[in-house]
Amino acid sequence: MSKHHVALSKLLSFVLRHDPGSIGLSLDREGWVKVDLLLEALGRSGHQVDRAELEALVRASDKQRFALSPDGALIRANQGHSVDVELGYTPLAPPEILYHGTVARFLPSIREQGLRKGERHHVHLSATRELAEAVGTRRGKPVVLEVDAARMAERGHEFFRSENGVWLTNHVPPEFLRESPEGRTR
């Protein structure tokens, strides 16, 4: 992905997940905005993007951060919102184990409070250790935690899966966490 596409992806993540008002937009209840309105607002804020470039970015996003409606008229972020949206995900039975990538400096807090969603709508979990490691790498040397998702579900915790395969839940209490048997990576 070119530097321009990386910068555009970061801008879209910010606008569609956290602050649509920063470019004069508002999202509907489910986080969607009309593509035409987004392109106009981006242009007014000094970011000239055409529909083809936007569609290419959505298709090329390695993590599938964004989704277009089936007719291509609307766009939204798949997850990670700090603004109030209802993504409409249906609860699903999770795999037995899910993973969370983090870094060592967060472990004391995680051991005490578990994984908390903070400003986001959900805690984000990965289906594989490798994906969790990649997530943790963004903040430094990764530590991968295993989440006993099956036991959590048995105890009434709900799980959802976003359109791009990220598993979501509201909170992972510490008793459902352990450092991955492979431990700290690299």
C-alpha cells in the first residue's frame, strides 16, 4: 500500500470510527455514511479522493477496516468505533480459544482488570495467535494472551464477529486470560 493510501486509511479510520464531525459528517445509527457525502467532505477538508480510489482502498485494506454497502452507496468502519453506533452484529458462539495481542507494559493492568474496551465499543480479539501477535507488534514487542472464550460463553458473555473476522466482546475478566504457552514472542 502506498504512503498516500496508508494516510488515507488512517484518515478514514479516524473519521468513520471516532470523529465524523471533524470533516462535517455525521454517521447514521449503524455507522454508515453516503459515499458521495464522504468524498465531498474529504474534498472540502483538502483531501481529494475519487470513488475509484476509495473503493480500491476498501478492497486492498489488509484488515478489511471498512465495508461498502452491497449497492456501493454507503461506507462504514467495521469496528473500533468510539462514537455511538449500533453495528447490528448477532451474538455467535466463539471458538474455544481466542487471542489478544498486547505489550508487556499493559500486563499489570490486564492481570488486575482483564481486557477492557476503554473508549471503543468492544474488546477486539483474534482467531489466531499469529493475528494477535501482529496486532501487538503495532505497539512494540508483542505478548499474546489466550482468552478462554468457550468458558466465557458458558458463563453468559456474548461474542460477536465483525465483517472482517475480528471477534468482539464487552469485557474479558482476568480469570479467563492466560499468557499464550509460547509466551512472549521474539
